[in-house]
Amino acid sequence: TPVQLISQNSAFMVSHILTQMERADVPANLDDAEHFPKIAWKTGTSYGHHDGWCVGYNDKYTVGVWVGNFNATESQELNGASCAVPLMTQIFSTLSFYNDYNWLKFPPHLGMRWVCSETGKIPSNWCIALIPDYYIPNVSSNEVCDHMKMVYVNSKETMSYCRSCLPKAGYKEKLYPNYSPQMIAYFDLYKIQYRKI
């Protein structure tokens, strides 16, 4: 008996993401993206380049491709995107059903809303780049974007103030990226420049 593990809305959202062609694992040698099969797909490469894989699916077929050496020898040229994806697309291309076949159907209870392109959260007053995105009513997070925060600084922007230590004059409000302590520690450790309060 079939058991549905995730909701119809969630399944659509994941599948929609995996059908997109603007992503890091699109093969660099893909000559004809226009004729790429209409499938959802994901790649993987093992640590040390011992093997690579790609799994693609639509509502009728699931195809998994593994590439590698049977003796587990590593090869820097071995990865899922450039080795497994072309084989998977050839397999799907032998199946004629995918041409002009829109198998991914929009569920009736899924919504669309504008979100911040930086975080995917509901935009705050300081978000300037907005994009449309799917959401599941009463399930998806309603958290407001916090990637920027207003800070009180002196006129030269060399000192910041908390609300309780604000001087009577000589300060201004300025927006700064709201990085987590972990990201700030990472930036500092690797000497990465960032807008520091």
C-alpha cells in the first residue's frame, strides 16, 4: 500500500527546485540546455572524487546513475555533474514521453508571496531585492527578514551606541549587515572583508 511521506505541497516545492537549470551542478559542458529533459534531478560527488551520481525523476520514472571505478580509485575528473548527468539525460532522452510534457502540477493549496532574495524570509522595510516564492499556508515560516539592522553610530562611523548610551547629539542611524557570531568569527579567521559595526 503506498504511503505518502511528505505533503503534496512539499513534494511540489522540492520537485520545482530540482527542475531549475540555474544551479551550480549544471554540467559545464552542457551544449543544449534547451533540450534538457523535463525532469527533477540532483547530483552528488563523494569525498575524494571516488565516485559520482545523479538521480532524476518525473511522475513516471526514476533513473539513478552511478559512475566510478570498481576498485574505488579516485579521479579528480570524476563528479556527478560532468560524468553522471550526461548519462542520465541520455537515458531520459530515449523515453519520448517527456517532450512537451508538463508533469509537475501546481497543488491547489500552495501560495505565492514576495520574499527577500537574501534570506527567503518575509521582507522587512530594509529589503531592497524581492523575489516571488512558494509557501505553504499555516506551515511555512512567517519570520520577517533580519539580514540588515539599524545601528546608532557616531558621525565618522567609528563607534556604535546602544540605546541606553546614546549621546544627546552627534550620532546617526546606519544600516549594517546582521551577520551571526559564527559568520563574523569565520570572516575574522580567514581575513575576509565585511561591513563591520
